[in-house]
Amino acid sequence: MIKFALRLDKDKETKWLNDLAREGHALTGFCAGFYKFEDCKPGEYEYQIDLTDRLFRVTEDYREFMQEAGIEIVCCWGYWVILRKKASEREFKLYTDVESNIEHYKKIRNMFRVVTVIELICFYVEVAAAQQGSTAGFVSMVIIALLLLAFANITVRTNRVIGELQGKAGRQNCYQKRPVNSILIVGLLLNSAGLMLQDSVSDVVHGIVVGLALVLMIAGLYQMSTTYKETKE
């Protein structure tokens, strides 16, 4: 069985894989959004997802450590590695203490920050192409803007997870003190792009860009106000 899905949230993806394993579908491979499953006994495996320091591979020390712990490396994609273990053994956890969990999520957050910067550069390149009347540039600009929104959302969530873990460790939760406006920033970027494209595209296309920017800016402002209320409470 092959399923296609675009998942950026590691925790939600882990839950999804384990839910399928409980239904009798064991992941055996992944490539560019395509997940390959084979039949297994319901609940035979438990899955976890880790972040490594190597692109599309792991170190020999990492591989040997996992092998000694009875953990199978299913596949690597980018910096992500999908692992599984027989569910009949003890509970499968990669990071058992709060501090190691905090460091793990900080690595994830830093990765998404780097990717966001790269996507922002690509976004401005595509804006320049769209200004020259390139339809492909405009389409790419919209796609990148949506990716930026997704990356902003996962960064926000990761910050919140780090904050919750810091609270459990008795440390100050610095991520509850300030409202996050990542969505607002993306909306402002789109609005700027709409202004730049005003003379290069049709009124319909320009209206779509400005409308999408307006929706994102309103959503960002709403998120800021909600976060602020939660912080005060």
C-alpha cells in the first residue's frame, strides 16, 4: 500500500504512523511524500522520528547504537530518520528526560528557521520574475508563500512545545510571554508582492493575491490577540 501525504509536524506524523501500525499497516519506506506500507500484525510495531546531523544518512555510531537498542532504521529523508521497534518490548521512547527533549525540539526549530530563510530568498526571486510578467514566477511565488505559512506554523508549535517542556523542568517559559506573528509577516509579504505585481498581472490575479494577503494578516492579528489573552491568563 502506498499513501501520499505532506507532513511537517513530527509529532503528528509519528502518531499517524503508529495509528496505521495498530491497524495492521507497517511503514517500510518513504520518498518525497510517498509512504510505502506492508501488512503486519495489528500493533506489531511502534514508530518514532528523529533528527540527525547528516543529510539523507546516519553515522555508523548512530546505526550501531540503534541496533544495540533493538531499534530498526526504516529510512532516512533529508535530516529526518524514521525508526521502529517491536511493540511487544518496552515503550519506545527516544528521549526520556525533559532536557534531552528540549534540545531535540530546538534542533527541529533551528532546521525550520534555516529552511524559512532559504524560502524567503526564493520568494523574492519569484517576485522579481513575476514583475517581469512571468506566469510561472507568479505561481511559484504563491506556492512558496504557502510553504512559508506552513513553516511559520510548525515553528510556532515547536516554540510552544519547548516552552511547555521548560515549564516542566522548572525553567521560565519564555515562549508564552510574546505573541507570535509569523502568519502576519507572511500576509505582509504577500501584500507587498501584490503591490509590486499591480501593473504586471490582471486585475483578477492581483485581487487574489491581495485578498489572500488580507486573510493572512487578519489571521495573524487574531493569533496575536489570542496568544496575548492566553499569556495574561
